Amino acid sequence: FIQMLRSAKKRDVLQLLRRAPKEMLPFVVEAAVAAQSVASLAALSDFLDFSKEPKSLLEKFLYAAAFSPRPSGELLRLVLDKLGGEQLAPEVWETGIVAVGSLVGKLCRQKLCRLQQEVERGVETILGGLRGAEEEPEVVVYLLALGNAGLPETIPTLLDYAEEGPTTIATAAISALRRFPAQHISSKVKRAMRRIFHEKRKSYEKTCRLAAAEMLLDNEPSPMDVLNILLATNELETETATFLLLKVQNSLR
């Protein structure tokens, strides 16, 4: 079916979308995303009205885009265009921003970061939105998107939110940092994680401290890091201490 869509003209794909039975429509939308031909994406652009379509169908489209194994710049442009249009339902907006992060990350892993204007637009959409976000849930969504994108140049931004943000935001920022491969977990990142775990600057919730300790233990920990984390378990709740001890034991094995 996807192969058929790849060779179809825009008007044929559009007609298929418009005539598909309601229960089949999500399948056709997913297939059109997977086809990623100029015609199929143009047909989706005409067909999907983000101000009218059911939330479930729009989320299906965005999930299909986010999970596309080798997305194109045109697919990212389509998602960005749709997100920049009408007033969106909160669930659709959240899924869309996280999808943009996923698409940016995959395009960069295909070495298309500098070749696609859509990638720059996607990064600016996330970073600009993060700078202007005022509500905690909104900030968390943008941080999740940055984690999906996995761009090394955004690590300093994530560190700022990890150290300075309230619990929910700090935890989201550390979770985003944990998505990065080991070569990007620099000494600067590790110093920040030590400050969070050992509460050098301010008091942190258990979830933040635990995430920071995991980051240290999962990325070539120094003997001193392991020793300090083990010593700190004496002051932690039994459940948290047990978890960290098991992490250390697994590392040793």
C-alpha cells in the first residue's frame, strides 16, 4: 500500500484520504506519512485541518511522523506548518512539539543538520518556545523535545534548567541529558550532576538527585564518584539507597 502511494499523484492520494471509511482513515494517514513522497505529503497538507480534525487523528499523524525511521525535511516542514497554524488542542500541541524534536534529531543523525533549513526552523521553534514558556508543563514539553533532538549545542541550556529549575523541570532536563551518548557527557555535565546529587547549591527533590546519580554511574564513573555516592546512601531513604547500591553492583559486574 505504501509503495502504491509513493507512485500515486497528489489528487489520487487526496481522494483516497477523503473517501476512506472513518475506521480506515488513521491507517491511510499513517501510510501516507510512511510513503513520504512529495505527492503524499502535499495531499496530507491539504487534507489535515488542525482546527477541525479529531484529536485522535491528528495525534496519529504526529506519532507516525515522530516514529518515521528516516524522515525527510519535507515531513518536518509539514509538521511545523501545521503547528504554526490554528489554535491547537493542548494534547495535539504537546505531541507536535515532541515530534519536532524527534524529527530534528533523526535528520541530524542522517547528517542533514546543516543542509536542511527545516532543521534550523525546528530547533528555533523549540528553543524560542522554551525561552517564552511561563507554565511548568509547557517548559517540560520543550525540554522533552530537546532530549529527542539530542543536539550537543543545547546541553548548556539543559544544564541551566537541571540546576536552577523547580523539581518537575529539573527532572525533565536531567532526563533529556540522559538521552545523549556518552561522548557528550563532559566533565562540565558531570560536575553539574555532582552538585545536584550532593546538593551543593540548593536542596533538590529525591527524583532529581536519583537521576543525577544515575547519570554519573551510567557514564564512566570515576572511583571518587562511586565512593561519594555510596557514602551518601547512608543519609538516603532505604528504597533510594537500595536502588543506588544495585546500580553500583550492576556496574561492577
